[in-house]
Amino acid sequence: MQPEGTYSSDVEGGAPVCIRYRIAGRMQTRDYLAFVAARARWLDISGWAEADATDGVTLVAAGPEALVGALEMACALGPLNALIERIEGAEEAGPVAPGFAIRR
């Protein structure tokens, strides 16, 4: 049994995946990055996010497939001040360090 207020990232059948996302839309980039990082940490997803040259966001997320999918859904909904128009994902090769970071 989980202590109250904690979240378990144990997902039955959750094969580990690593996905690179390109997120585009109308957003306050700093606020959006903070939103993504908070959700990734809550879901215990490893990876990183950064603003890209076209005012979008690049996100690399690694973890159980179901939880990475939950992060993708959260990114699509975004914070209230964002309107996400497109999310494109592709498998990412290579290891991802534990934890989640915002790259600058």
C-alpha cells in the first residue's frame, strides 16, 4: 500500500520507452517548460525539455510506456495559458540520465 499523497510509477506491462517530442503552439515558453518538468517529475519520468529555435519545445521522456503516454497527454493539454497545436514523437536512441531537467 502506498503512503497517502504518493504516486507509484509501477505499471504492469509498462515496457520502458524513450521518446523525443517536438511540441509547437502558442505558449509562454518558460511557463510551459516548468509545467512539463512538474508533470514529468510527478510521473517519475526521466529526461529533459528545452526551448528550441522556433519558439517550440523539445522534450525527451523515458520511462514506462503508460507514464510517458500520460506525460504526452499532459503536454497536449498544457497549462491554461498555452494552446498546443502539434506534438510529434519519435523513438529516441541512447540512455537518458535519471531525473528530469530543463535545459537552457
